[in-house]
Amino acid sequence: MKNILGANDEIAEQNRKMFADNGVVVMNLMGSPGSGKTTLLEKTLACLAGKIKIAVIEGDLFTAKDAERIERTGVEVVQINTAGGCHLDAPMIQKACTSIDLKAIDLLIVENVGNLVCPAEFDIGENFKAVVLSITEGDDKPLKYPLIFKESTAAVLNKIDLLQFTNFDLQSAKEDLTTLHPTIKIFETSCTQGTGLDEWCAWLSKRVEEN
Amino acid sequence: MKNILGANDEIAEQNRKMFADNGVVVMNLMGSPGSGKTTLLEKTLACLAGKIKIAVIEGDLFTAKDAERIERTGVEVVQINTAGGCHLDAPMIQKACTSIDLKAIDLLIVENVGNLVCPAEFDIGENFKAVVLSITEGDDKPLKYPLIFKESTAAVLNKIDLLQFTNFDLQSAKEDLTTLHPTIKIFETSCTQGTGLDEWCAWLSKRVEEN
């Protein structure tokens, strides 16, 4: 395991340099299966269209279902199929980037494999990580899966429109997030209702502008 | 990876023999974080109380949150903390079983780590696997995470009470499940409303009786 991570970290550093040389900000977007990563991405792309030049890398075990959804937004998308693998790693990203014109974009969003455990362990050379947690997953998830929340600069509490149909304690979840990671930026969104997306997109834009 | 799986499979066979020798049926319960595994388990234990003698093994990365919930039902529970590991394996189960009186139970339910990828790859010596998929995760999950559904004897479509608030296509999900695994038994449940639990518990009882 140490060797695998060691080799990964070397390539991650190469990726990071490549992104910096090309002036590209990279976000590693993670979360459970069905937390709403792809829908958040669709809404984000629509919101930032014409303002920020974006490309997307889609990580999936086998299908191209998510990449096809992103392609329909008109944004360039590269599909990585991990053939059953539970996370993306730096070499996969390095290879995928050979087919992206990094000079032509400001922001690269990498949607990782749906998994609240393994993706957090692998540096892909990103500038920052973000995690999507849907309200329907339950408020106990930050403490149960701490690493991904410790590693993430932002946490998006998604499907907030379903809050009233669950026993999710928003206050408690936010406290746990802040205990794990005092500077984490928390967003509350509903991608179907459009709630909270402006704030999220403004924050993302600012990260690109400040680069 | 081959070596790890090889060593795991050997211990899994030892576990399987141990369970058979003691007349215990073992279910490996898997699913995404927040799909409702622990709540389904709580309802199942309540439903089968006094009819079937059950013990539970709870797999979690760090906390004992789920084990504490199960303990409150009065059922014997052993906690396995994987220290960040993304799945349970056969040696962990073998070790946990040293503190369970297998002769005294009919059914051992193992709640795996919340993860739709890795747990499906590791045989723990169970009689059968079951996967919980919540409606709020989306109907595309069977095709996106095929292995876990191919490996599972039963799929529980949980949080069916939230169906009306989502774009989940029940017919399409069931067709995909059956395409992946023609003999898979599909249940539709709502643990908060009590829907479908009788059918699920009856099926589970039958698996124990037939052992």
C-alpha cells in the first residue's frame, strides 16, 4: 500500500506542476454513489457557461453514463473507466490530460468514482477536493467517514429540498463537519430546486480568479 | 491484489465450514453509505425477535455508532473497525467470530462498510450477499456498479416512500437488476413507513429454515 501511494504521489506532483504551468485550477469532486455529483456538475457548468472555460474528467467503473450527461452540456469531457476500480489515481489523470488542451481552459473538474472512502486517499494533483453529501444519506456520515471530510476544502450538503422528509439534523451535521475540519466551507444545495447554486458557483469562480 | 484475494478466499472457506458446522446462516449486507442498511437491520431484528436467534457483526471505518444502535435492540453485536479500510474481509470475520457463540444462533448478519464497490470483491464465507439501494441514490446505480448487484442474491430498494420526490424510474431499475442478475430477488421497502418489511423478513426466515 505504501508503495502504491508513493508512486501515486510522484505522478500527482507532476500533474500539479502541469496544471500550474497551464494556469488551470483543478477540483477533485467526490461523494457517495447517488449523492448528486453529476447533477451538481451539470448545474455548475450551466451557471458558469461563458464565464469560465471548463473541461471535465468523469471517473466511472464501467459505463459512460455520466460522461454522456456532461457531453450534452457542450463542455469537453474525458471518460476514465476504472474497470471496477474504486477510485481515480494520479496516473489515470495524467493519461486523461493528454487529450485535453489545458492551455484552453481555466478550470478542470474531476468527478471521482462514487465512493465515500477510497477516493480521499489518492492525491491526483488537484488544487482542492470537494465532497458532496446528500441529506438522504444521514447526518452521521461525517463522523463515520472522516477522512474525506478532513481532506475536502468544501462540503456540499445536497438534496436539501428533501430535508423535511428525513431525520437529518442539519445543525449537528455542520457541527461535526466543523469539528473534523474547522475551515471547511459548507454549502446547502438542491440541484432540482436550484437552491444554493449561486453561492456555490460564486465560490468556485473566486477560486479560479484567485489562481 | 491476486495474493490478497487468494489469502482471503482461503480464510473465507474456513469461515464457511465453521458456519456450516454450527448450523448458522450468514448474510453479508452491503450498500452505499446512507442507503439504510442499519435501519433495515433494526427493523429486521425487531420483526424476527423471538423467532430466529440472531447475532450481528457491524463493520465501520472508525466509530461504533451503528453497533450502538444494534445493541439497543438487545441483539448481540460485535464491532469491527477497519481503521479506514473500505471493506470487511474474511480474516476480520474469523476474528470477530471468536467472541460469538455460534452454537447459540441461527442467523449471523454482517453489515459491511458503506461502499458500493469494494465489499463485493471480498468473500467473507457468507451464505449469501444482499445489497440495499436507496431510491434517492438514482436508478442508474445497478449498471454503474454492476458487480455488487451480480454478487447479491437479494436487492432491497429502500426509501421507497421518497419515490415521488425523485426521478427514480422503478421499472427501469428493476429491468437493469434482472438483466445483470436474472434470479435476483427484489424487495421494495420503506423502513420509516414499514412498507415491504414483512415480505423481506419472511424471505429471510425461509433462508434460515431451509438451512
